[in-house]
Amino acid sequence: MKTYKVLGLMSGTSLDGLDIAYCKIWKKLDRWHFEILKADTIYYDNGLRTQLMNSILLNAVDLLSLNNFYGSWLGLRAKEFILKNKLNIDFIASHGHTTHHRPERGLTYQIGSGQHLANESQEKVICDFRTNDVALGGEGAPLVPIGDQLFFSSYNFCLNLGGIANMSFLQNGKRVAYDIGLANMPLNYLTQKIGLSYDKGGEKAKKWTLNTGLLKELNSLSFYKENFPKSTGYEWFTEKVCPILESHKDSLENQLHTLIKHICEQITIQVKANNSNEKATLLVTGGGALNHYMMNVLQNELGENTELIIPSEQLISYKEALIFALMGVLRHEQEINVLKSVTGARKNSSSGVVYLPA
């Protein structure tokens, strides 16, 4: 099998920006290997962030128009990255940006038109990795566990802390994964009220007072009681979580402090419920891994039996972009890249739609 050089593109629910990772991916002796050769984040300006945040409210015509515009925007950013770094790539693998995720109604939608992306970048594009799984009766999420299985199987648990917290692990010899619940989404929602994209290192959250009423109400959210496979998104946050945050009038710092306690408690419940080892390792990636205060709280909640593994900042920030690059390679090789044991679909699939530049 050849060595692939792929540009992975990822935009997550935390709405920070576009992650771009230029990855070398190859298979040797039946094991997959990777190297992130170049990576960068292109932060959204306020206008584009607001457009993406409000995309859930758009009518069909305006949403399709944004889909095309964002696809062209992705293509231009990819082309600039390729030219700046003098890269030769096999193709682009793009997650797009999720605007609607309602698997219970049989739909999921990621904007970022693959044809527009291909035309602007003049590169082959593989994208739309979720739709096929939902059509097969699955959640269409999370998708990253295929990378956990092929790249990071030496860890007992793989935890991703983006806008949403999700986790994967082996259960009875099969990879399972699901969305645990909240992560950076509510934290960023609060800090943006004072003009900050996020609470760097958790500095505003630490050394403040726990709001026990807020914590109790957050812990009572019905999503936490649902069995997996399960996934959630921005709709759940706006409909179920925002009203709770708005109803508890407290200082920003107290709310941040309480949210971190809540996030770490819910993660700990899931880890302990699924840990059959005396000692376990938990790999943490995503923006939340850079929140030092949250990592301290999480390690304290987990106790001595589970060791947090915080990898390099590059892997923390670009693991998802890397894994979508891997998913593109697997799709190109017509190998499985979405696991039914994770999503609950009727069968495993090799998902993704291929677009060629015009």
C-alpha cells in the first residue's frame, strides 16, 4: 500500500476555527501509522463565527447558499495552506461544519460543499462522512473512534473534549463510543459574553464558588440517563442547556467553576462504569485538554486508578483533523471507516463522497 499525503480539515462545535493538518498516513505489517507534518488553525472572524452559530436558524435556501459559500471558503483556505507550505497532496478529507444533527429524525448535515471546495482548491475532495451512517440507521457520530482503534489502541480510553465530550473504548472486543455530554461549548458560550473566545487554562474558573443549584440541574439533564449509542449537538445545547445557564444568575466565574465540576463528574461516571482494569490510561485530546484547571479537576475526580495522558499540543489540537484524513484514506481504499458498534447502524460502512475539481 502506498503512503498517502492528505490534508485533513475539521471544524468543530466549539466554533474556534478551521483546523488543517497535513498528514502522512501509511500501513505497515497490518498496522496503521501517521505523522502530522504541518498543521495550523485558521480562526473564524466574528462575522463567519456568527453565521455558523446561527446556521441552525436559516431557511433551506439560505442554508444551501451558506453551504456553497463555506465550501468555497474552505477551498481557498486549503489552497493557501498548500501554496504557502509547497505541498503535494493526494486529496483533501473534509469534515465540514455540522449545522444540524438529528439522527432520531434520520438526518445530519455538514455544510462545506465538496464540489465548491474541490473547484476552489483544484484538489480531489472526500467529505460527507456522516450521512451514509445515518441512512443505515446509525447516529452518524462519533466518527473519531475509528482512529482511536487504528492509531491509539494502546490506551484504555480515548476522550475528546471539543464542544461536546465524547469517549471511546473497547467493550467485549469491540470499539464502542458515544457523546458523554458537555465540554467546551458552554464554557465558550459564557466567556464570549465578555468578549473572550475561551477561558485560557481555566484561569477564570478556578478558586471560585460552586453553585450547587446549577450543578444539580445540569446533572439532572435527561441525556445523561440515555443508553449508548447516543450523540448530541448544538441543538441540544441551545434547547436544554442554555435555559439552565440563563436561569441561574451568578457570576461568570462561579458558572465556569460549576460547569467544569459538572463536566468532570459526568466524564468520571462514564469512565468508572466502563473500567474493568485495576489501572487504566485515558488519552485526552481536543481543546479541553489545554484547560489545565479542568484537567486537574478531572484527575482528582477519577482518582488514582485512572491516569490522564496529555499528549503533545499538536496532537491535542489536530487529532480530529488527522482522523478525518485517515477516514479519507480508508474511503479511498474502500475499507471500513465507520463502525456499527459505535453508531448503532445496521452495518459497518466505508463512508464519504468523492468530488473531483472542475
